[in-house]
Amino acid sequence: MRYGVRQFFSFPNPVNEISARLVAGGVVLMAAATIIFDQPWLTAVIAYGFLARVLTGLTASPLGQLATRVVSPRLPVSPKLVAGPPKRFAQGIGAVFSVTAAVLALGFGQTTIAYVLLGLLIVAATLESVFALCLGCKMFAVLMRIGVIPEEVCAECNDIWSRVPAPAAP
């Protein structure tokens, strides 16, 4: 099967929440290492990861690939499917924070404010990773409720099971 640009620049729907939580845990570790070891260059790596996940889902994200292809399949838990659009929105918020942190740290030498932004990412990613509480997803829901995000953007969110392939016959 031919793999085209459209497939490359796509985002999965539904998303395996287990993998999303593992990615969030990786973000926590990278952001904490950036701050603890005072390695501002890592802000660019974190920013790349968020941009890659927003634009391509997991295709161009090394952390996403590790979580979905290596770690998740080895865990003794079944995948938990959740809607993709809210997760993509959350990745977009992470991209804004991490790109801003990278520009501040690497472009202007403002590591203190960059590390504050990474600290906020650590809080949000920890909530996702440990408690399955996605702040970006909650914000997405609020924006839908007040009409900023049209309902048709996530009309399928209410019925993710319609897109789940049936199990293969033995």
C-alpha cells in the first residue's frame, strides 16, 4: 500500500490512552531533566516532539513511536480507546508552550521563564500520565460547549467504536 503525504500528516482517531499516558510520562522526564540539569537545548527536542505529534500523530515522533510500538504492547493492560481530536488539541497546547520555551531559552537566553513554561508542562503531563486527567482535553470540551469548536469537529468523538476494526477471526 502506498504511504502518501496525507497519511503522514494525519492524527489517529481513536487514540490509545495508555500510549498517550506513556508519552506524557516521557515529556515529564525530558522536561524535568532539562530543568534539573540546566540543559536548555533539550527544549528544542521537547518542542520538536510536540510539533511532530500535532502534525503527524505518532509517525514522526520518536517518543510516540517508543510508547506505541515498544512499551504499550508489552504492558499487561488492554488498550483504552479515547477520541483523537481532544488529544490533538492538547498536543497543540503543549506545542505552543514548548516552542515558546525553546525560543525563549535558545533565541533569547531567557532560561528562567522557559523553565517556568516547562514546569507548567510538567504539571499538565503529570496529571495526564499519572491520573489520566488531560487538561487540554478538558479545555477542548469547554470550547466545544461554548461553541468555539464546532460540534462536527468531534461528532465522531461520541461514537469512537464505529471506527474500531473488528477483531480478526481465528
